[in-house]
Amino acid sequence: MEFRAITQSDIDFMSEHTKNNECYKETAGLSEYTYALVADKDQTLAVGGFRMMNKTTCVAWVDISDIGFEHIHVVIRAIKEWSDGYTDTNGEYHTGFYEVMGILRAEAYVLVGFEKGENLVRHLGFNLERRVLKYYGQSPADVYVQYFDWGTK
């Protein structure tokens, strides 16, 4: 399993293997930093990205394929370690995306009532902050946030 830059083939795959393929109709300018988590057989397990709002704040997004949901625990762990960093079995710390980028606040928006999305962001370490109206067209979304203080590491 590896993370790599997202490709058009990942987007095409996800448009056929996601719960909501509407979000893949327009993919131009998808996000500033976009990645795919792929399995050994070049199966796309998840796609995601980060849009920088300013130097220390980003909006994170992720979509997990039906194949990714078959291995959801492994997918969540890979995403969390890649974004937040981790310490390996030798005690060596590996820096994650948020720290490399100097991000102090990450946001994730979840359509109100989308239980799988709510569970996912909580597993990734986000906490509910507030609700915004008309975020997804006419539908409201809950804003989840995660804060970092890299000076304490």
C-alpha cells in the first residue's frame, strides 16, 4: 500500500466505486494537494487532499472506495499515520503531512446525517466544531476540526 499523487485513472476508478459519484463530475481544480492510497494491485482504496486556506489552516477531504471499505481499519490507520505522523517499531518518528506543512488547524466538512463520514473524521482525530448552512448546495454540513501544536513535540 502506498500514497502517491492522484491521477485521472484514480478519479475514473472512484467515480465507479464510491457511494457518491456526483462529486466526480467536475474535478478541475480539485484541491491544492491531492493523493491516492493504492493497494498492491493498483487498486485505489481512497483519494483525498488538502486545500490550504492560509499558511497554517487547511480543509482536508477524503473519499473511500468500496474496496477501501473492505479494509477500512487499514485505510484509516494509513491515512492517520500519513497525515499526522507516527513512531515506528524502532522508536523513530516519521513526520506527517500536517507537520511538514506547518498546519495548526485542519478542517473537515461532513454532510449532516452522513454517519460514515462522521465516524471517519472522528477516527482521524477531528472534533465537531459547528454546523454551517448550505455548504453542499442547499444542504448543511458539520465542521470538524483538529488542532496541532508542533512546538511541543
